[in-house]
Amino acid sequence: MMSLRTIGLVVVVLAGAAAAVLWIRHSERNPTPVAELSEPTHSVNAPTNSDAFSGGSAAASARVGGSPAQDLSDSALTKALAAATEHRAFARSLLEPAKAGHHGAQYFLFEALRFCDSGYRFYFDRPGKRRTLDEALQWASTRPALRIEDVYDVYARCRALKEEDASEFGTASAWLEKATAGGHAIARVTTGQQLLLKARLAAYAASSRTGTAGDGDVGSSKPIDEALQLFRQALESKEPAVLWKFGESQGFFEDDPKQAMKAQFAWFLVACQRGYDCGESSSWYRSACHADGRHLCRPGEDVITFIKRETQNDFLEIEQLATQINVRLDNGSFEEFGLPAKAEPVG
């Protein structure tokens, strides 16, 4: 059974770009309270070069429930979501194929709904009150780590979805559950992240109530075992987006936040090497550039060169870890990642 520790919670909850750079630059600061960390970052997945997440023929999968001209491959939907300027229209384009059982459509419908749920919860919604755009902009302007552009982005993409009746679309969690049950690899690793994060937060809450250090187990091992199986099943696909997302989860496998971040960056390098979009226009890179409220980009830089510059002397170790990960992936040695040696049915 995995030991759940509150150490490294910052890495787990904010495993995205801003957390990475903030850790690099401010590792000596006191951790930010959990209440300030629990909101997701607002970026969409970067495109990958593969369509094979949900199994079977990508061409056949792309046609399930969609119009003849609609490309429902994962790579196409990833690009469409990244380019979407209005998420209600994007969600509507996926609703029928998702209802018809297309697991990729289900997953990306989840992503569109989650983006707006988390974006509005972070910038606009407060108990008993919804901020106006002007109020949200004013609030964000007083927090150096936030960008005004992100407030505008969430508002433009999500206003129609969040401020009009959206009951026809269902809930993000329901679509993720369907996509996970259907075997969609990115959905599986996403659900695994959620299960472990809930367990970690439960451990943190329990330790806060009792005044203990928060080490040890959190009740039943079933959710943790299920999460590890989902990770195991997802990694079998070796898809770049899955590898990237598993990298975001390294805070669950390393007690030392610095080691967890090195492991995360190593998985990021592997994902980049295997086809994940790590260019200067990728969402993670754009977010990393603006971490801590500063413009950290340099012309012609990409994710790998950015990580190399920011980690400096640690980059050689990160490269060595990436090489080790590639060998283990190619050999199918998933147990060496802290996962079950054999994939078993979940549920």
C-alpha cells in the first residue's frame, strides 16, 4: 500500500508549469496554504502525434457517433480544444458522439467542462456571489502571480457555458467516468490523479484535525490500489500525453519535493522525446514563462531548453532519469515506476 504523506503536497496539487518554476526559484519559502493551492491551473493539453488512446482503429474510432466530416481523433480534438474560443460551441460539437459512446469525445467534453468549472471557480465564483468581469480583473490585478490575460481567456471561453443553462451537457465528472470505464488512456491517468489527490487531501485534513504529522495510510487502500492500476493500464499505451500526465503525478511517488520535481521534469523530457508538443507555443511553456508574475521566456526556447535553463546543474541528473524511464518503458518494467507488475481489471 502506498504511504500518503502531506510532504510534497504543493508538488501534487500544482504539478503544472507555475508550480515547477516557483519551486525552482523559491524553494526556501514557506509552503502556501492548501486553500490557495487547490484550484487547478487553466491550460489545455498540448497536442500529441497519436490517435490511439482509446484502442482499436483510430480511423474507425474517429467516426463513432460523429458526422462523416468530423474528425474525432485525439490529436484533432486536442488541437480543437486548444484553439476553441468558446467552449459551449466546442462542447455541443462533442455531445452527440459522446452520448453515442465515443470515449475520446467523452474525455474532451470533460476537459472543456472542467476548464470552465475550475476557471470560473477560481476567478469569478465565491459563496453566494459571482464576480463581474471587472471585479475579477480587479481581484487578479492585486495578485502578482496571476495574469489579467487568463481572466479574459476564461471569461471569453466560458461565459456562455457558465452563465446560461448548460444542463444538456451534464457534468464533467460523469463524462470522465465514462471515458475511463471505456479505456481511454488519458482519462485513466486523469482519474488516477484525482483518486490519489483526494486521498492526499483527506490525509492532510485528518492530520490538521489531530495535530499529527500526517504520515501513513488513509483508511481503505482500495482507491489507492485502483489509481495505481489505472496508471499501469494507461502507461501501457506509451502515448506522449499519458507520459506527460504521469509526470505530473510524481509528487505521489516521491516524499522529497525536490526529487519529485526532478522526476516530473524527467517524465516531461520523455514525453517531449516521444512526440508531445513541447514547442514555444505549447500551453505548459506559455504558463511556465509567466510563473511568479514575471516574463521568463526567451526567444527560440522550448520546454526542454526552458527546463535546462531553470534547473541548471540538476539537468544532467534529469536527463539520466529520462534515459532510465525510456529503457523501463521499452522493457515494460512498469513495477519499477511504483506500479503493479501486472495490469488487472479496475472496479
